Amino acid sequence: MVQDALMEDAGVSETLDEMEEISRNEKKYEKRRLRPLASFLDFDVSHRPTQAQDRISKKRVYVGILLGILLIVLGFLSNVSSEADPLISQEQKIALSDNVFSASWLFVTLGVFLIATRLLLLFYGRDFFIGHKFAAVVIQKPFERSNRMADSLKGYLGVRYRSRIVNVLGLTSYTQHIIDLQHPNEAKTIPLYITNDGNGISKKWRELAEQLKMPAIFNTADGIIEIPLEDIEKPVPELIAENKIPIDESCLYKVPTSFRIVEEDKFCQVDPQIRDSAFSKFSAVLCVLAFFLTAGFALIAASQPHQHDFSIIFIAVLAAVLLILVPVSLFFRKRRVVISKEGIRIKSRWIFFPSFGYLIKPDALESVYVVHNSYDFKYSLVIGADGQTTHIGRGLPKADLDWLRNFLSAQIKRFIRV
């Protein structure tokens, strides 16, 4: 990558025309947005030529390997401990081994898979170079030669802001904020800023667009839109007051079946009728398997002499709460949006009990867009605030989410005055 910077300044060996010819000859265009490996990246483009790398941190690799080793050890111990227990009869050991076998080898398989994937990630990464006239991406994969792609900066569309939901083992999720230099071929797109903390993300977006002298863009479900730099940090109520966000009042109360609306004098409540949780079906199956495994141990322990029934009941109740009740609550979680003069409050409905949620104040509300998520190919409504980006109704039809965006804009205009 250092050689690329020297080439641009000295004008030797490889010219821009040759690199553009390489770009024209590329036949494979990747439309799926690549997932960054780094949890944090701050590409300094205030001076050029400049370069950066997208690599998984060694800390994440080591943590993954240690977790894999722990799973393997737990898998073997679950068999060894049951066979070595002198209080368990031979018949009980045979019955217990049949129940434990599948669960123990599941732990071992997951551990091996986790270690193997983390080791492979050490050999995967991307190198980026941005000069005054062109940009280049070098993709490195295990067991493959490096693939180098370059193009003129004129071939890039602009500086894009996007957010993506990152699932953690199918149990929970968090939002990752990404600002990148977008190319029509996503393989050439260059990440400029990656963070899990969205505080100050709009300011950073504007600064990067100014430094690269390129438009600020956003990918909506209807295509790419350009955001004027002066409007990036403006709150939505102000944009509505300036008629920069149109409202179609003719269809406000043609409510799709995907939503339930409660309107009062002081607030309006919207309940999307769809599950909104990162808890996956695979994780649910693991929890059910762990519950029956725990229940089996409890029954075997209860059959032993000198055992207290209270302790066995306590273990069974605790397992039911942690492995059945809590996962069911997570799995069927739904969102609730409440608009009032205070702003927009996002709540999570746990079974029948909604949480207090968090409030997005009017001056912090910066965007409301319908997007098409390239990683799961589902539509969702993104409510963007400085550090509080939320995806609503992920998986609903686009037409329903377009209606919701228009309805929320009308309610913001109704309750929030600027």
C-alpha cells in the first residue's frame, strides 16, 4: 500500500488509465455489502494519499479461541463427571450417558468450529488506499492470492452512512454504525469510519464528506438519496417545518394490518405486529435442550439418598426461568413507538409488560427512513438519532413501512413544534 502512495506522487510504472482498464475488465460485481471485520476504524482522509486496514482484532481472536476451548472442555467434562460419580448406579450411568452424549458433542462441535473460524479470520482482511485521483482495495482471503481492485474517485458515488444490526450468538444484538466511500461495485466500497457508539456520527459523516469533497448519501429502500451537508445534523421536526420531508395526508388513516394505533390528546402509540428480537430459533432450541438436560440431572439427583427436595425444586424452577421463561420473552419481544411533545420513545414489549424504553428528544431526531437490509434482505424503518439508531418492523412489507414513515412524520408535525 505504501508503494501505491509513492506511485501517485512520482507517476511511475502504473498509470491511472491502466487501473481504470483493470476496473472495466472486472466482470464480477458484488451487490451484497461486505461486513467489516474491525469493530472500530477511523480512516484519516484529512491528508492524501492515505491508507488503512480492515482486520479482526487479535483480542477478539484470542477471546474466541478461549471460548472454543472452554466449550470443548465442558463437553468432555459432562461425560466424564457422570461416569466417575460413585453415587450413581450403573443403570443410571447408562441412561444418563444417552441423554448427555448429544449435548456434550454439541459443545465440542461448537468449540472446534469457533476455534477454526477465528484462526481463519487471521488470514482474511482488506487494505485500502485513497489518493488524490484514485482509490484501491486489496482483498486477502485464506488459501487465495490477493485480489487488487482500483478505480478513479470519479467512479465513486459519495460518502454513505449506514447502520447494521450485529447478532451475537443469536441471543442479543447491537447496532454498528458505518460511514464508507460507496462504489457501485460493493467490493470496491471503502469503510471510512466504523463504531459501535453512534455518538457524534452525523458530525463525522459531514466532516468526511467535506474532506473528500463528495456528496453525503444514504441508501433508502427506494434507492440512493443525497443529503445536503447543511441538513445532515438538522432535526426531523425542523426539516418537516421547512417542507423538506413531505407528508401525504390522504392515506394517514388507511392503517395496514401490520400496526395497531392508539391516539390520545397527548400522545400517539404505534405497535408493529411483528416479532422484533435478535433471539434466533437455533438459540431457542439450545435453551430447550439445556433445560431438559438440567431437568434430567435434577431427577437423577433427586433419586439419590440424603438429597433435599427443596434444592431439587429450586434448581428446576431456576432452570425453567432462565432457560424457558426468559428465552420465550426474548423470542417474542415486540417494539412499541410512542410520539409526544417530549419526542419519540422506543419501548420493548416483554410478553405483556412493556419496558420504560428510551426517549429520543426532538432536537436529537435526525432521520426516519425505510431501508433494505443487504445482510438479511429484509425491509425495516430506521429511526436515526445521535447514538440511538433503532430498526423498527424488520421483516414487514415495504408498503407498510412507507405508510409508517409517513404516519410518524405527521405525528411529529402534530406534537412537536419548532
